[in-house]
Amino acid sequence: MSFYEQLRHFADSYFLVVMFGVFVTLCAWPFRPGSRRHVDAARHSIFEDDHDGE
């Protein structure tokens, strides 16, 4: 088995599982128990410099 075939097998099987795990982790990260303060700060950060046109 050539090196290319080994990399291809790895990418087709294990790397797909790893990337799915990363995707699920990143999607679930804002919902972890200790993140409410950070999520609220990010949610309101867009309005910090908003003075209603004044």
C-alpha cells in the first residue's frame, strides 16, 4: 500500500470522524454551563458604540 493510499484511507475514515467531532464540539460550545457571561457579552457587543445617531 502506497503512502498516498494510506493517507486517502485515513482521510476517508478517521479524519471524517475527527472533523465531525470538532463540528459537534464547536456547535455545542456556547451551550456549556459556564459560558452564559461570555455569550451575553458577545450578544450585546454590537450595541456598545451605538448612540442612536447622536
